[in-house]
Amino acid sequence: MTGSYGPPDRFNEEKATYAIRGADAPDLEGGVAAIRNVLKTLPLKPGVYRMHDAKGDVLYVGKARALKNRVGNYVQVERLSKRLQRMVAQTRSMTIVTTNNEAEALLLEAQLIKRYRPAYNVLLRDDKSFPFILLRADHQFPRIQKHRGARRAKGDYYGPFASAGSVNNTLNALQKLFLLRSCTDGFFKTRDRPCLLYQIKRCSAPCVGRIDEAGYAELVSDSKKFLAGKATDVQAKLGAQMEAAAANMDFELAAILRDRLKALTFIQGTQFINAEGVGDADIFALACHEGLIGIEAFFIRGGQNWGHRSFFPAHTADVPEDEVLTQFMAQFYEEVPPARTILIDRVLPDAEVLIEALSEQAGRKVEMTVPQRGVRKRLLDQATRNAKEALERRLAESTTQARLHRELAELFELGDPPDRIEVYDNSHIQGTNALGAMVVAGPEGFRKGQYRKFNIKQAATDDDYAMMREVLTRRFARALEEDPDRDGETWPDLVLLDGGRGQLNAAKAVLEDLGIEDVCLVGVAKGPHHGREGREVFHLMDGRELTLPVNAPLLFYLQRLRDEVHRFAIGAHRAKRAKAIGASPLDEVPGIGPARKKALLMHFGTGRAVRNASLEDLRKAPGVSAAVAQQVYDFYHAK
């Protein structure tokens, strides 16, 4: 998808929302009764319904062409699958949202699923944002950069790319090919000589006038043509310029153009595929085996392969494959703009509604087809092969992971293989910017959306044991408050602590104080050689110490868990430290925003001068009212 576009319009859910409460009886009859109570008031209109349990948590989000007919199916219990019967048994209330048409209902359904992540909906498990290339349009010398998140900046967006690696490789090649600047506007304004990127021929140095505005605009125009799929035109133009430079004996310019042509050839060799006539297209293929579903997505823009990614949606048991693909695509395009053409490997029952919804979201017509021959069919076959291979790898990894978790249960004498493993570590530099970190792993791998960091507030930051006590106290006290019956999935089956006997004793004391007796704690201390060649020592709660053979797969897995919490803790600490470096004493003054803080610092020079200023001097600062001056003065001079 290319071009400038803003965030899609969102529905105002409140304008047509009403909730109907049912009984609290925790059984199937109670759920059916609650749904029957809702049915009495439902219209034959399109809309979205949410099912809630007794606590008010969302169990399921669904759409309907006619709400009364669709919700009425749930009271016919004998026709429901076991999965849906369990959902109805937990349902105690519903929330209804009416929409103008079924396409709007589909879009709203995807938004609500992404927001609430219900337990009975098909979920797009990998919901990380996709990277784009942004060619900005808010400067006379536009900057090219990688972009994630909301597309608010003015400019042209090209993407999505499947991964950060693919967009980085493309950016590096584009810099060599078109010599566009990648520096920030602030860096650009302060240059008085070219930076290193100019020396290595990856920037044309517009910051110091090595290229004029017209010449740079030509480079920008060529880059837009290339990203729009017109690489042949750019290649012919560069070739003609190189030959002309050589004919004029300007061999230095000819060498620069030659290097740019090499960069173009590199991109063509790594990204161009045989996709004549396809243009911009997204390709989706689904594979299913042993109850697990994998979906492969290919992104093609202007005949260029911008990568592919494998997805493994959650909560797909007993859900038809067609419905899984429909739900997946609705959620996928909630954050990613649809391509003009979408190629899929099957005819979907709700294809017309999905096309209408995606066209409305994109602001133009979207075509969705199941190709039968030609280039499009070959591309789809390639996606299908990749989907099957990715699913086979996933199943193999799941088997290996399941075996490792069985070995963990045997090693640490757990009742069952752990479903949730939490790993803890602390990070600080001589007690400064101290924080604790928690990573979570399960049978499917790391659950990065459940990682947590804890800013140390009370413990002495030079006391690792006290920091661990504070982190675990906050973690498990909150768990007891939010889920005392352990009905959810937030209680760990195994807790690993980076440290030895001292850290383990500190953690044991915390759990004893909270009255928690059935959580397994293990301290992971480095071996005598302090590295992978040494044997880590595992400290158990009963005082025993265990080691594993140096070539044991289980040891490598436990080391990987420990390394992941190290990585997360150090990254979080680095970010906190960087933020502290840029902090100002004025940040502590309540009611002082960025503009007034800047005005005070520009007037007085330093934070110390602001603190020592008299009330009269504070009132003289530009942009500072008498009330704000009094507030600042009182903050620093209160007795």
C-alpha cells in the first residue's frame, strides 16, 4: 500500500450500546436464561454482541446480520458444540451494539476483539505492529525513515514489511541508491560539514548544500517511482546518466552512478519476484494439521516482495477453517491498510461482507479473489507451501517444548508440566535507576505481552534481596487481590529467580507472609565457571542443589529463560537511565508542562537558578503567569 492516509474512522460505541444483566447462577441453565432475557429486546438489525461472565469479563464478541436471529441460536443448546456450551454456561450478561450494516459490524467486531481479547474468539496471537517506510513531506529536503505505529506524520507510507529486518535491508539499499537523508530535522539544522553517511556514499548531504533543492527533489521523485514498482524506469535513467558522465570524462560521477546501479541490482535480486500484472497484493494461505492452524501472509507491492510472516491464531479449536480465516483477516486489517488485491486460497462464506468492510476502511475498492491460473496462482501456491512448512516447524517446536516442560516437571517435582513460568531479575548500576523484571514463558514460547517491569520504590537499591522481596510482594499481592481463586491464567506454576540461595530465601519469606504455599520457587545460580561451559546450580526450596549435564537440552532451555530475563531487565534499565539523563528538576513541580518548563529554563538558564529565584523574578519570566510563579516559588520554598 502506498500513498498518504490517516487512521481509519472509529465507531462511537456509546451511541448505540445497551447492556442487559442476567442471573448469576453458574450453570448452563443460568446462561440460557440470561440470553433469553436479552432476546426479548433484540431487533432484527445488524450489530455486535458481547457475552460477559459473572465478573463482567468479556467471553465472546460476535457480529450478526440480524441480532435477534443470531443470538437466538445460543439458546438451542443441543445444536451447539461443547466449546459453545461452555461459553453459554459462563454467560451472565450481554452488551449489544447496533450498526448501520453488516460491514460496519464486522469492523467493530474486529476492534472489540483486539481490545478485549476474549477467551472464546479466534485471536490474532501475533499483534505486533508492522514496520513501514516513511518518506516525509514536511521538509524541503524530505527524510526517509522506518516507521511503526499510527500514521500521523505527513508523507508517503510504503508497506507493510513483514519484519524489521526486511525494512532495514530495504532502507539501507535505498540510501545507497537514492542518497536520501535519514537524520532528524534537529541534526540536519546543526550541521556545518557532511556527516559520515556522505563519506560512505549513503547521503547526498543536503544539510551543507552539496545538492540543491531541485536535485534532491529529483532523487525523491525517483525513489517514489521505485517504491511504486517502476524500477525499470529508474534503472534506465541511471544507466543513461552513467554513460553520459563517462562520455564527458566525468569518471567520479560515473563511479557514483555505477554504485547506485549496483544497489538497485541488489534490491532487485533480493526483493523482485515474478509478479507481473499483480501490482499491490496481499496473499493469505491457511494450513491445518492436528488441530493447529497456521496462516502465511505474503506482501507484494509493485512487484516487489516485501516479506512474509507466519501466524498461528489462538482459540481455533472446533472453529471452521473458513471462519478462522475471516476472523483473522478482519483483525489483521484493523491496523494494516488493505492492499488493492487480496489473494486467498478458498472461497469465504462472508467474502462480500469482508470486501465491503475492507473497502470502506481503505476508502477505495478492494478486490478479493481465489486465483485459478497464471502468476497469481503460482504466488498462492508458494504461500500455501510456506504455510504447510511453517506449521510443520511449529508442531515440531511444540513437541520439543512439551518434552522440555515434562522434563521440568520431573526435575523440580511438579505435579504437571508447567503452563506458566515466570522468571525474575533485578537491574541497577550501583543502586541507581533500580528496577525488577519479570518474563513469562509457556508451552508455546515466550509470552512477551505479559512481561512486566517494577520500578523499585521502597527497598534500598543496593540490597538485591530487598529488591527481590519488593518485586515479589507487589506481584503476588496483586495476584491475590485480582484472582484469589486462581480461576484465570495469571498464576505461575514455576517461578525461576536469577540468583542463589539468598534470593530464594527472600522469595520464600514473601510467599510465606502472603500465605502462598503451593508455588514452586527455584533459584538459578551461575556455575563455577560463570558461563555456558559451567553447570548452573539450581537451588530448591527444601535446601537441595541440582545440576544438569553441560549438553542437556533442558539446561540450554533454562539458560535461555535466564538470558531472556537478563535481556529484558537490562533493556528496561537502559531506557530508564536514558530518561533520567534528560530529566529536569522542574519535572517535579506540579502543573508545569513542557512549554512553561522551557520558558523558565530559557529565562533563567538552569534548574538551580529557577529554584533560587525570587517570586518577583519568577513573575518576570515570559509565558509565566503570577499564579504559576507563585506555584513554583511555593514548591521550592515551602516550610
